[in-house]
Amino acid sequence: MADFDLVLRGGNCVTAADMFVCDVGIRNGKIAALGDRLGAGKQEISIAGKWLLPGGIDSHCHIDQPLTDGAVMADDFSSGSHAAACGGTTTIIPFACQFKGQSLQAAIDDYHDTASENNKGSRVSIPGIPFGTKLNGAFSP
């Protein structure tokens, strides 16, 4: 029986403190282990010579932001989330524009409503996998 759902073998792993070659064991969609010669995975992928990096955080991006002059932002939540994921950014914190006379809470509520209507803020795609593919939490190229 497999120890992991997916094992990425022999990648150049980068953490906040170090860089080293290791295997990455993924179970239930989460990294469960980093180590040398991990146990078997239901699926195994050699990533020798490739880099494993932590996902980036963009703490100030402009996505589907209403503007007072009627201009439209280039990205809505779907395209902005996809673009972020393709560039290695796994967390986005969009800027919520507050208009003159509008309360801060109302601006945030409006922005959350826009994201919820699109239902895209928590979805991303992984390059090489068609959007909407069910992966049972494991990432696969």
C-alpha cells in the first residue's frame, strides 16, 4: 500500500531557511513529508533538476476593481487567479477600493460580493491541467 497519494522525487527544494534536494510526499492534498527516499506514492513523478518553491503571496493586487471614471480592470477574479497561479503566486489579497462617502466596511462587503458572485477567488488552475479537473487534492502536471 502506498504511503502517499503523490511523491515528487528528487527536486531542489527551497524553504525559508535552506535549499536541499529531497522527495515531497503529498497526502490528502497537503504536503505531508519532505525527505530522502520517502515511501511509495500512488503516483510518483521525477522532478530531478527542477525547483520546488513556496507559493508567493501578492498582498496588493487590483482585480475586478470598480473605478470612478468607468474604466474596467484588465482582470476579473477568474483571469487574475489563473494568472497568479501560472506565475507561482498561490495567495492573492486584492485591494478593495473605497469611494468617497462609502464606509470601509461597505467597500469590503462589495468586493467580497463580487468575488463570491464570480466564485473564483478560491480557485486557481495549474499549468498543464485543464481548469476544473478533479485531482482529489493532489497536484499533477
